[in-house]
Amino acid sequence: MSNQARVEKIESLLTEALSPASLVVLDQSHLHKGHPGARDGRGHFDVIIVSDAFRGKSTISRHRMIYEALGKMMTTDIHALSISAEAPDQ
């Protein structure tokens, strides 16, 4: 799967699971060329998401919600994931 297709899949899964008010997924894989973790073909991504689903949740709970939404992509397509997850009022 190309990194563009991965970005689209990440956006789709997070939108379906968390109905975000705002979502940006950035492919940062090009910054990690030659990095040992990048050799297996999985990507490095940044996720910036705002969702009502995060209201009253701790940072760790928000991250777990994202990992759960992404499911097996975390082991098959994503090597590294940087997350900024906030509720709309933050």
C-alpha cells in the first residue's frame, strides 16, 4: 500500500470511529529514510485530531481510542504515530 493510500485509510478509520470536528493526517515517512524502523516499509505519520469523543478523557485514553480505531494498521502499515488529540473546547 502506498503512503498516500495509508493516509486515506487512517483518515477513513478515524472519521468512522471518532467523528472528528477536525482531522489532519501527515505522512512524515520521508523524514525517516534510512532509519532502521523504516526499512520494513511501514510509515511514519502525524495525526492531529479534534473530537467530542475525547471530552473528559485522559491523554492515554485518547491515544488508546486512536490505536483501537486504527486496529491492525498499527502492526501492518504504521511504524510510528505522533498524536495530538483534543476535545473541541481545548
